[in-house]
Amino acid sequence: MKRIVTIQDISCVGKCSLTVALPIISAMGVETAILPTAVLSTHTMFSGFTVKDLTDQIVPITEHWKKEKFAFDAIYTGYLGSFEQIEIVSKLFDDFKTDSNLIVVDPVMADNGKLYPAFDEAYARENTKLCGKADLIVPNLTEASFMTGLPYKTQYDRRYITDMLDALAQLGPRYVALTGVSFEEGKIGVMGLNTETKEYFEYYTDRVPVSYHGTGDIFSSVVVGALTRGKSLEEAFRIACDYTKETIELTFREKGADLYGVDFEATLPKLVQRMA
Ligand code: PXL
């Protein structure tokens, strides 16, 4: 069985980061080791959340793993808590990178034109450096604009997106994909660039007119699970777009919009079937 490690926080309530990555990637048939970077009472969109930073645990944990000679078919990072954590994770990449494994960085730090409350521009720059060490990065448009210095736009044409992808490719990853891309009213999806073949790829679904927290983490988790199971880049993104869209649609129908996140548990059986 393939094994990956995912490095992100545990938000105890409010489905995102490890509480979605672990169940989803496991259900896709991939052993999912975790490295929790912090424990929060909720994700940071609730007010008054508590945080216990676990930065001082990362090195002892990975030192033990090195002694045990653990290896991972993919290393997947999401929300990281601090500048210092990014530096430590960057060293972890050096320790656990092999010729055949895949480093996937979702540079979670911003959305809708703004950085998340915990982050500043210095964090964004360090996160950009970390992306340079990845094989695949999956920023949204806001994150990509912080990373490339290109302006954040809500109205744009194909040239804007391909320029953004080209600028992201300059950072170093083999594959770059922009999430939340929409060229047509009522449609949303992903456009990416495979720098090895120099080919762009894209896939769109109907847009469900609501947004939930944690759906980016669900999307990235599915991409990681599908790639680790041997799906092609294009197929992995198609599966992730379809699953995310269906999950948002079902959640909106069943309970309307809220902060808790989407009911991915209800759509998991279909995802498992698609992986069979
Ligand atoms: O979904 C990304 C995410 C993960 N973890 C925490 C967050 C966020 C986004 O705000 O606050 C703690």
C-alpha cells in the first residue's frame, strides 16, 4: 500500500486541514501518516479560537522517522502556522525527498484577495520559497497573486491565467495548478501547466453559488490521493473538481451555508467507487 505524510494543523471543529485530509486520503486507499503542526479549537474563521503551536515537536518526530527509515510516496503540506514552521518543513523536504516521491504544497494563506488573519507578507514570501521545492503546487488566485506579484483580479481572460501559471512555473515546481478559475458565468474549475510537456490543462464544473471553509483542503487531498494511486495529473484534477463540486452541492441542499464546512462524509462512498 502507498503511504503519504500530510503536514498541517488539527482544527478540532470546523472541517478542514487534517480532519479532512486524513479521512479522505485514507478512504482513497492510501495510508495517511500525519504530522500535526498545531492544535486549534476551531479553524481561524471562528472568533476566539485557541491555538497550541507544535513547532517544537516537528524535529523530534522526524528525527525518529529518519531512524526508523520511514519513506513516503508523497509529502503533502497545507496550512502551516508560522514562518519558522515553513523553514522546518523545507528541511523536512530535503530529508524525505526521493527520486520517485511527490512533494505537493498547497500554499494555504489567503483567499478572496486577502491574507488569512494569522499571516503577513513575510509569511507569504517564505511560503513562496517553499513552493519552489515542490513538484506540484495548487494555489488559488489570491495566493498565486501574492506569490508572483501579479495583480489579483476577479475579472480576467485566459491570458491572465496563463501568465499567472507561467510565473508560478518560474518558481520551480514541475506542475502548477490554479484553483478557482472561472472564464464563464456559472462554471468554475482548475487550469494548470505541466512544465515537462509545456502543456496547459483545464477542467470545469458548474459553480454552486456558495462558499464553504475547508473545500480547498478537500480538493488538494483528493488530488494527492488520486496521484498517489497512479491517476494522471489531468484525471486527478478532474476527480477533485467533481468531488468538491458534488460535496458543496449536497451540503448546500441539506443544511445551507455555515462555517462548519462541507459534509464530505456523505459523498465519500462515491469517491471510493471512482477510485476502484
Ligand atoms: O482551510 C484552510 C485552513 C486550515 N487550517 C486553519 C485555517 C484555515 C483557513 O483559514 O484557519 C487553522
